[in-house]
Amino acid sequence: MQMSVSDLTSNIKITPSWLKYLESEFKSDYMTNLKSFLQAEIKKNKTIFPNGPNYFEALNRTDFDKVKVVILGQDPYHGEGQAHGLSFSVPKGVRPPPSLLNIFKEIRTDLNKEPSVKDDLSSWADQGVLLLNSVLTVEMGKPASHQGRGWETFTDKIIHALNDQREGLVFILWGAYAQKKGAFIDRSKHFVIESVHPSPLSAHRGFMGSKPFSKANAYLKKNGKSEINW
């Protein structure tokens, strides 16, 4: 069962496991301002990705108590049909962008197997991988267009809740942006994996060969948790 969060838009819902920690955020000034910004953009006939019901797909797909791994992204994809609320993921049948292709390449070399998926990472989310972008919306064709509007504060609260209330999580931080955002994570309680971003601009400088997937699974196994079928 999901609870409506009418403070943002009438068709947005978020599951109770997350609402327990985030409900007060929807009454905050920054969220009110964010709502006004999004409504104004839509009234200007701007196309916003992902669709409204998918703003919180990462949370609704992976309950708070079931999170085992967090993969932190930056913005949703800004191309038509790509963003659906999960960081780095695209819907089934959509051609994977270059960063996702590099993720799949690293899975092959790291785990010596074919990735369990070809595009849509929902099955990872169902296993406990929170695929969280720092900013949850973007204007079509304009990367970073919704940065600094309030989403970063909201997603910081998500990471703080996981850091404070859970133990033994794996945080995968690719690139300087994610590493800065996750700098406060308590490394005595959680396992943090860092490397450069899988973007073609940087992947060859340390992402390839970094073995994040085997490292994450080894940590989960050591702590008595089921491994992820990457």
C-alpha cells in the first residue's frame, strides 16, 4: 500500500517505509518551492523527465528496510524515453546510454559473466539496490537543468536516514559529484566503494577494472546478506 503525498503533486505516491523518514520534508519550504518550480515549468509546456509518477520510483521500488546497496547517480537521463526514476537505468527496449554500457562491460570483466539485465535495472532494485539520483527531475535535452532547486536537499535526507538508521550497507559512489555528496557516510558502519564515473569521458581512468560488483557482493556475503545478481 502506498500513501499519497499531495504536497508535491496530486499523483505522486511514496511507500510508508520511506515516508516514515521523509514525511516532514514534504512540509518544508524548500519542497514547497520545488513544487512551485515544477508546476511553473509544466505550465510553460516544458517536457520534464521522468514522468511524475516515476519521480520517486527508486524509493517505491526498494523499501527502506530492504536496501542493501546504494548506487548514487546525478541527474535523470534527459533524452526521450530514457529516464524512469532509477539511476543509470533505462526502460526495457531502450538502447543503453554509454555509461550504462560501461557498467555492463565492467560486470563482464569483474564477475566473468553476462549482466543479468540488458537495459532496465529494476531487477537490481528488487534485490535491494537503491538506484538513487541526486536530482530527481530534468528538462528534456537540458542536463543539470533542475540542479539547485531543492532535490539535492531531499536526497541528502534519504542518504542520512540510511546512514543513521541502517548498518552494513554498501554505498557505490562513482565520480567526484557522488563522492562529495556521500562524504558524510559513516565508514565504520557501512562499506563505501569509490571510483571515477563510468562515463566514456572518465571510465578508462579507473572505472574499468575497479571491480565494484564483486567487492559489493563479498561484503554482503561476509555480513550474512544475499548477494546481488548483477
